[in-house]
Amino acid sequence: MSTPFFVSAPGKVIIFGEHSAVYGKPAIAAALSLRAYLLVTPSQDPDTINLSFPDINLTHSWNKNDIPWDSIVKHINLVDNLPQTSEELVPEIVDQLGSVLADLNSSLHYTACLCFLYLYTHLCNQELAGMSFCIRSTLPIGAGLGSSASTAVCLASALAILGNRVTSASFLQTDKILKKENNDLDFIDSWSLMGEKCFHGNPSGIDNAVATHGGAVMFQRMNNPAQPSVRTSMRNFPAIKLLLTNTKVPRSTADLVGGVGKLNVEYPKTSNSILEAMEHLSNTAYQIMVRPFFGAEERKKLRELVNINHGLLVALGVSHPSLEKVKIITDTSKLGSTKLTGAGGGGCAITLVDEDVSEADIAQGIAELEKEGYECFETSLGGKGVGSLSFEDVPQELRSTVFSPEKFCAYSDRIEIEKVLSTNALEGWRYW
Ligand SMILES: Nc1ncnc2c1ncn2[C@@H]1O[C@H](COP(=O)(O)OP(=O)(O)O)[C@@H](O)[C@H]1O
Ligand SMILES: C[C@@](O)(CCOP(=O)(O)O)CC(=O)O
Ligand SMILES: [Mg+2]
């Protein structure tokens, strides 16, 4: 695909099984309509790689010839000329990248640049002319909705396109696609997992799987690293009324996953029992969600399971007073059942809204949440996975606006980005 082009990937909501997913237990998640967008344009100087990640106040550039290619390439495991992913980030490569990351003095910027360069050195090569990469997200960042994974999927897919590792996406939104095996999507999924490993050491892979494939899934990481994770797509995912509340309390997935790891070491039997309870819970929820008839009884059961799941996450130590406040408000106003979603410690909660609650009562509940400074989202679940937008697929009169890096970097908010770029705004988005 010629430059400029866009790629985009969705965020996700974990409905059941965050944290236990890291320990090989099944979890259920669905793609969100909120997404990350990455614009790739040629650099003015063909030796320069430019990053512009305004959401995290990062601009950085490298001369591509300063990357120690020879010392890195010798550690890349190639099979049939294709780079292979590994269980852990290759320490020798991370070490070599240290020399070009040395001037980054914030850990936030360091991890974002490490993720970029780790994928760049594996998927592209020194001959590729310098490009500019600008990422914007309509997702809140660090709030439990998988912004790290959607960023990793955008980077993995764009770099796989530039490095000729995948074929271009071909299906339009309106095409009827019979999804079968798809090597390109599996390639993007597995490399975005390496990107997630740069953001936090021990990701289960559920976030990048949903951001790559879209839809809704039951996901299970295998305890034996040699075995691939199991991703069961849930085609008849029931229409559930979901309220998303962002407490805006910042937190880091890496710290929270690390905290559960410590608990596991200190109280292995206790924490294993909690993780096992989560396993039963996800399995039970799955059986309920795939029933051909999904009525009031099923909705009630799912709400009960949401309450239990939140209690178990509290026991793992990953809630936060702000999340408990969301729970108190939604419980008191009898909106439905609430649990934290994602890593917790702040960030977002989901409420499975009781179908009997009136729109007026929902509005009243939202007003109370907003009074606390929280932000409520109405969003749809189960949307498209990673997609790309080529210059040729955008009407000629819009191209200079859509593909302008200056304009893209300057959009003030989610609404502006979606107005220009969303699948509703442009019909040319293609999927693998
Ligand atoms: N739009 C973005 N631009 C650059 N980096 C991003 C962007 N969105 C997410 N990230 C990276 O992902 C990290 C947040 O990931 P994480 O703590 O896992 O929270 P979550 O995935 O729930 O949003 C950020 O600190 C940043 O490194
Ligand atoms: C806590 C966990 O289950 C989900 C983390 O999601 P997020 O980064 O908070 O959106 C970790 C994982 O599955 O990799
Ligand atoms: Mg994340």
C-alpha cells in the first residue's frame, strides 16, 4: 500500500475475567466503537523516522541509520524469512535499542518508543525510507479500555504493511465476509502481543486479540507457552445495555498486574481459589451468553455474575475507592450491576443496565456520576477489528484534509476525530 495511509484498531471491554486471564483462565471481552487511529506519511528527510503521539505529549525522531541494525538483526529469529515472535522480549534486542532510547527521560515515553522500535526493527528494515507516524485515540488512555493494545495493533499492522509482511486489507464494511483462517490477522495479533509486552510485562493477549479481530470473544491463554491461546468468537453476542463510567483516576496496567502477581506468591492457595472462582464464572457466563434465547432470566443471571466478578476483583486488591463510588451510586439508584473493567485501580467500570430501568432513571444516575467528575460513555460493542484506509479509497476532494498530519495531530477531541475518520464518516475503510 502506498503512503500516506491510516490503520485503526478498537479498544475493548472485558466483561468477565480480567486478571484471571493472565493466569490461563477464560475471559470474555468485546470490541468497542472507540478506536485508535495511526496515520503514516513519508518523512521529508528519507533518513528520518518521526513519531508524533500527541495523546501522551510525545514527539521524537531518529535517524534510521543510528539504529544498530546489525547487532539487532542477528538476534531476530527468522523462519522462511518471516520474523518469529517469542515468549519474552529478546533481552539482547531490548539492550541494543537502549542506545537509541537513552535520551528519553519519562518511562511513559520510553515504553511507547520501545514498543515502536521493537516492532519496527522486526517488521521493517534499514532500507525502508523514513516515515512519520502519528497516533490519535478516541479511547481514554490508561483507563482499562485497552488503549495500549489498540496502539500496539495499529503499530504492528502499519509496520507489517510497510515491511510487506501482510497483504493489504481488501474487504469493505459492506462486503459479506465468511471469516475463516486469516494468516495476516494472526500475524498482526501475534506481533501486537509483543507490543503489549513492551507496555506491561505479562499480558494475557486478550486485549490485542479483540483489537485485531474485533467482535466478541471468549479467550484463554494456555499455561504452556508453546501452545497458542484459544479464541472462540461469540457470533450471537447478546445485545446488552451497557453503561461505561470513567472515574478518570490514573493507573498503570503494569503495576496492577504486578500487584496480583505478588499476591499469588504471598498467598498462593487463597489467590488460586479466587482465580479458579473467576474461571467458573466466565464459563457460566459464556454458557448463558451463547443461549439461542437470551431473555430476562439470562440478563438477571449475567447481572448476578457481574456482581460476583467485581467482588473477586476487590479480593485481588485491584479496586479503588472511585470504582467503589461508581458501584455505590449505580447500586443505590438501582441502575443494574457494576464491576470494574480492565486492570482496575481507577479507570473504568461497566454497568449492565437492568432493562426495567426507565430512561429518566438512567439519566438521573448518569447525572450523579458526572457530579463526581466521572465521564459516562454510551458505546456499542462487538465492532470491527483492525482496518486500513488508503489514499485511493478516499474521495479526491477530501484527501488533503483526511491525510494531513498537521490537521490530524491538531483535532481537539474524540468528536472531531470521529467526524473526519470514523467508518461512518468514510466508506473506504478496509478489513482483512
Ligand atoms: N494514543 C496513544 N498514543 C501513544 N501511546 C498510547 C496511546 N494510547 C495508549 N498508549 C500507551 O498505552 C499506555 C496505557 O496502557 P495501559 O496502562 O495498559 O492502559 P489501557 O490499555 O487500559 O489504556 C500508555 O501509557 C501509552 O504508553
Ligand atoms: C488486567 C488484564 O486482564 C487486562 C488489562 O487491560 P487494560 O490494559 O487495563 O485495558 C491484563 C491482561 O489480560 O493482559
Ligand atoms: Mg492496556
